[in-house]
Amino acid sequence: MTAPSASSATPTGGSRPDGAPSSTLAVLKGHGTQNDFVLVDDRAGDLDLTPELVRALADRRAGVGGDGVIRLVASRALPEGAASLVEDPRAVWFMDYRNADGSVAEMCGNGVRVVARLAEHVGAWDGSGELVLGTRAGVRRVRRVTDPTGRGADWYAVDMGPWHLPGGAGAVEAGGDAEVTVRGLDVVRPGLSVDLGNPHTVLVLADAGELARADLSVAPDVVPEPPRGTNVELVVPLGERTEADGGLTGVVRMRVHERGVGETRSCGTGACAAALAVRTWAGAGAPDVWTVEVPGGTVRVRVLDGGHVELAGPAVLVAEAVVDLEALPR
């Protein structure tokens, strides 16, 4: 791989001297709390992003490597994008997200922040006001925010849209609506389903030792099995802290197994699901703001009015490259 200039980054990479189409693809690599992605600036909608190409690009040994592949594309170029434009005509750009196994995914909370950073980088957004993005889970609105850690990172906050508990009040009263078996843990645990446009199952553990013992190299067994599969979050509540303004912030630590990927260093929608589940279990008086510690860093989850939830965290671009498509695994 060789580094291109930002202005030369095109999905097809130009042509060979004999006039035939080039077999290269310009990509970028980025991450949000180490949930990493291969990024493609395809605003013209020229790229045929097949499952085979996604798997090859995401391959960590023979490709670029990533938890998924995200294409920034014009909303008008996709049927799903047309629906986004109906929801909000400002959603001219669409986040086309694929899991590492090539499957299509509805949304990714870390990924949408990284796409916002990509849009800034390529000049599709100037970083002011809101970036309105189409996704398969509905329109998402992103804005720049101050890094609360004081480290000077590029932080972005995303209104993740509405969330709900598929099992309703009955699941809350019962402590969950699923039974989850995790390799390395000796008993079946109750899990609570949380939907953020994509499915999650959250189970609480007693302490950090249990969290460390869990083997997420294989997918946890969830019964009943959700029709679209599910991401599974293992959470340890760490209590609450009082902020300088007197407000309370809840703190949880999390690991996650993402459907179609495996264990990842972070999951944005999973962090929201974890905070929302613990807040639900805690009952009246629980904080509306949560810090979620993941192996790849820290994100902030805030419960908004109207049944929405906000996710804030860093987004980093680490490289630009030109990929030789003929050298990718087949």
C-alpha cells in the first residue's frame, strides 16, 4: 500500500497507461475508541461494494484490516438513501456500513463519528453546525463537541435516535427477556434486549474478574435467538460519581461481541445499550449521563428527551492508502 494525496483519493484509482480501468482502490483507515474501519470516499457512487470486497478489505492479515467497511456515498445513489432524504432532505450523504464478514448492518455508533471525521477530511462537511447523515437505522445528526477528558482529541456527539426495550415492562420486571450462555462463565445469565436500530442483548456481571474471564472468541448463545442476530454486551456497573456541577454520572465497564465481527475493542450502539440497560435496572433516580469504559477507551452516553439517546466520543483517521485489489484474498 502506498499513501496518496487526499485530492487523488477516488474509488477506482484512475486508469492504467493502456487506458484500461485501474485495479486499485483509495481507502482510509480510522477508528473510534479502537473500533476500527476501512473507509471509502465514494460520494459519486461509483463503487460496487460487494460482500467479497468487504471481507477482503477487512481481512487483518491479507487486507487492510478492520471491524467493518464504511462507504461515504450520496444518499440519492441508494434506495435506503432515498428514504433518508424523505426523512430529512439535508441528509445528502449516506453511511453505507458493512460488517467484516460482508453482511450489511443498520448502524454503528463509533462508525458514524468516524464517518463525520472522514466527511470533514474530504471537504463534505466544514465541522460547524450539524452533519446530517443517512443510515439504514434512520437519519443521524453529528456535531463537534469539546473533549471532556482534556486530551485534545476530536470528539463528536451523535443523536443516536430512538431506543426501546423489545420486551417491554415485563422484561424489566423479570430482569431480562433472554438467557445468555457465555464461554468462561459457569452459569446462564439473564439478558435484556435493547434496540437502537440494531439489536443488543445486555447482561450484568458481578465484577471485573468475571468480565475478564468471559471468552468472547465465540459468540454467546442467546435464547430465544433474535431473528436478525444480536450484539451481546457484558457489563459491570461501577457506581456513580458527582461532577463539578453537582450532577451525577453513572459509570460502567463493558466488553462486547458484535454479530458478524466477533469481539471488538468498542461498540457505540453497544455502549448506549449497556448504559440504558443498567439505568433501567437501577430504576427511578438513576443518572441520565453515563461514562462507558471499553477496552479501546471511553465514551459518554446521555439520555435525551423524546426517547432519544446521544453518544459522544473520539474519532481518529490514522492512514490513507491505495489498495491493489488484485492482491486481495479471493
